[in-house]
Amino acid sequence: MIDLKVVHLNTYDGNGGAGRACLRLSDALKASGIDSKVLVYYKFGQNPKIDTFSKSPLQKAKAVYNILSERYYAKWLSKSVKTPFSLQWFGRSVINHPDVKNADIIHLHWVNHGFLNPKFLAQLDELEKPIVWTFHDSNAFTGGCHVRYGCENFHQQCGNCPILKISGKNDISHKTWLRKQKAYTELNFHIVAPSKWMAASVKFSSLLGTRKTTVIPNTIETKIFKPYVKSEAKKILKINPDKFVLMSGFMPSKNDKHKGTPYLIEALEILSRRSGIQKENIELVIFGNKENAEMPEFPFKTTFLGTINKDEHLAKCYSAADVFITPSLEDNLPNTVMESLSCATPVVAFTTGGIPDMVKHMQNGYLAEYQNAEDLANGIEWLYHRPNKEEIQKAARLSILTDFSEEVIAAEHIHLYETLIDLQPK
């Protein structure tokens, strides 16, 4: 293996799924002997493993201005929908930073919110280095949206955007598409898609359909997200060890389109009415921030754990559950699904996005028909009545160790990096 210096660029330090995935990859690469560093636009935390472009008070103030401006204008120009949209009007140059200049590989992750707009992305070409870009959502190949749902305008040149208040052939989404097209013409980069679904989406896009794409999943800390004895984990959460525990991540609103909360509520209502289901034997556990949120009514006793900041405790929470339910309607490769499986807790989810890359139907979980609450209930009931729950739990853990462990994912990235360096003009 050749000596490699890799610099990862992300907007935030672990704030959101992309930040977590970026840091996990960097740690996995370091464990495999690679000189890997994470540089973020704005740093919230104190993690010494992460450096930032915004160190001085002036740089921080400029970053905050860019981030808030980007988010404010996007919200102002968008309809009142939950779909995130980026204008990418604001940005900053990174090509003079010593860690970027000295890197052998520049690895981009999530670079929105006033960080790398099309102009500053194209500028990276001046460094004449191999560039890898992991797509944590769809924004890189759309005219602004991060989650597409059924919209196929990205197959052409966007425009007539269903998210924008003022929509038409030459609307902001089309103009953003044109700016991206110009930037991508100048910049050569290799795409990493964390899921087969994302890779297929890229192929359909007018912006990047002909670009080389490699499917490499995100990784996870398998020594942290590991199984604990279920009865003991339930006791830690003050739950009766004999209860069948359903777990889900908290969704901000029952109207939240992206996370599919109405389907979860409906599925639990259906489940509660079925014969053979003892309601008093089931408890629903939800983690995540529920402050200022509209609280739905659930048909089972419900415990809210709030935000969990320590991964070790989160792993015990997953371990306490008999099933993790995610009703998400579009997700690339959700961390929660991988975390749950790594803790030997089977997952019930819709067949959507990158979830089928992780959940194998009736082996380590259950893949319900898309947007079918009754089938979501079928999946939970299937696990509830399983006589061999331990076999499914072991299969869940093994699926992560086999396909998503730090060693496996680091090796796939290193192979890609070395291939791209070999292709560089000498």
C-alpha cells in the first residue's frame, strides 16, 4: 500500500448523517494506516480529530453569515414544504489551505449551506489532484432539492420545480442546474454512491449520468455499536425485560413527508387491533429531540428517551429493542438502520432508497411494500411471533460485520484512491 494523504471536506462536524459518515470513514482509514484528516466549514463540537476552515472570529462570523443567508433565502423562495432545497449562492474558496494543497486525495462529502458552491467546486481543478465525492443525498445532481421523491425533472435540466414558489422553465432550479453544469465541465471527480439506489439515481441524471460511479457503503464503529444482552439492556432503560420493545427515531411532525411518520402511526394502530397481539406486552421507545414538536398519539405505552449524545448508551438502547422501525420514504443509507443491525436488532422498513442494501427480507429484518402501513404492521407482527428471534438477531449483526465493517469499507476506499492516483497524468 502506498503512503496516502486524504483530506475529507464536509460542511459540519458530525451534525447530521453525512458528518457522522465522513468522520467514521476517516477513522476507519486511519485504523488502516492512511493519513486521513477531516476539515469542516463550521465546527460546533470540540472533537480534536476535526479541523475547521473557520478558526478566527472573523472567519466564524463569515461562515455563520453564509450558512444563515443560504438557509434563509432558500426558505423564503420555497413553498412551505419539508423538502430541503439549496440555492448555493454563497461559498468560500479552499484551494489555499495547506491540508488541501498537500493532500494526495481530496474527498468531498456534504458541502452545502454556504460552503462549496459550483464556482468554488470548479476551482478545485487548479490543484490537479484526484477528487472523490460521496453523495449523501441527491443535491449534487439536481437543481437544488436534496430529496427528490417522485420528481424526475433532474433527468432533463430541472426547471418547473415543484418546491419553488415561482416555478417555470427558467426558474432558479434550472439556473442552478446550468451553474452546476458549467462547474462539472471544468472539474473531473469520481463519484462514490453509498447505495445502489443512489448510483442508479446518478445514472438517470442529466448532469452526471455519464460520470464514473463506484458503490461503496458508509461504515460504522462495530466495536461501539455492538450487541448487549437484551434483558439487561431493557433493565437499563427501566423497561420490563419480558416486554416486546418497538423502537423508532423521533420524527419532528406527523406531517413530515420525508420521514413517513403518518405510516408509523397507522401501522401501530393496525397492529394494536390484530388478534394475537397483547397490547400490554408491547412498549414503544422513541429517541431523538421532541421539544417543540407536535406529539402524535400512539396506541402502545410510549417512552421518550430524548436526544442521546453518547454512542455507547445509544447502542444499549438499540440492544434493548426487539425491532427497530423506520418508515422513511426516501433515504440513501440511513445510519440508524446500520446502527440497529450492528447491535443485533432487526429492522422493519419500507423498500426504498438504500435500505434494501442493508435489510434482507425475512433474514435480518422485514422490507415492507412502499407506503403500505399494513405491510409495515405485518413486518412487526412477523418478528413479534417469531420463535427463533435469536437467529434473526445474529443474522443482523453478521450482515454488518460482513459488508459494512471499518476494515471492509476502508479497504474499498483505499483501492479506489490508489486506482485514481495511478490514472493521474505523470
